Amino acid sequence: MRIVIVEGTPSLRDALVQLFTERGIEVAGTAADHVEGLREVGRVLPDVVVIDLRLPPDHTDEGLGMAEAIRSRHPAVGLLVLSSRAEAGYVHRLVGLRPPGSAGYVLKERLGDPDGLVTALRRVHAGEIVIDPFIGWPGDPP
């Protein structure tokens, strides 16, 4: 599996590169913002893009805007959004992208569970929709 990581914080980006590389995942590119990220995705055409929800310059929801752009340009690319916010609205926006495809929304606190994060990435690569269990989803048991 080949991935691109888009993360605005250099130390976190480096930690993600190390985490995935140590587990046999090819990190084919990295970027610090959505402009660089879109350029990298177009250059590399990865299997999955790992995207921070909050990217420069505004640190709001630029990662979801990037996910929308990737989905429209490269619909076969999986999307794994990392966020510090457990917001169901963001999850709905991600899984509602058109055309439909594999996607995941995982809280950054999962970085403390590297194997769980890698499992989420592999599931997105396999074509699944992955939602952090902390967020919950309509139809989930209470």
C-alpha cells in the first residue's frame, strides 16, 4: 500500500511517517497543507491519503475540502481523516462524498494505539468506511 500524509505539524507528520514505515506501509509523499497535498496526490496517485482535518492556513476544516477535491479528481483513492474533534457533522460530510468510496474518520488520540491506527488505514485501503468508535454513528448501540 502506498500512502500520502498531509499534516500541518512537522513533528506529527514525521511521527506518522515513522509509524507507518515501521509497519511496512510505503509513505510515497508528505505535505504540510492542502495545496501541497493535492499536488502530491496528483504526482504519486497513492492508494490512501491520510489527512489532518485542520490544515493551514485557517486550521478549520481544510482537510475535508481536500478530501472532496481528491474524491472528485481521483475517486479510487481512499481517504483517512485524522481529527482532534469528535464531530458527527464532519463524519457525515466525509462519508457523503460523491462519488462514494472508502473513507475513515479517526480521532488523533488513536495515535496512542499505533496498531489500531494501522488497522483503520488497512480497512480504508480494503474499501471500507471506518468511523472512530468514540464518535458513534446512527444505528450504533447506545
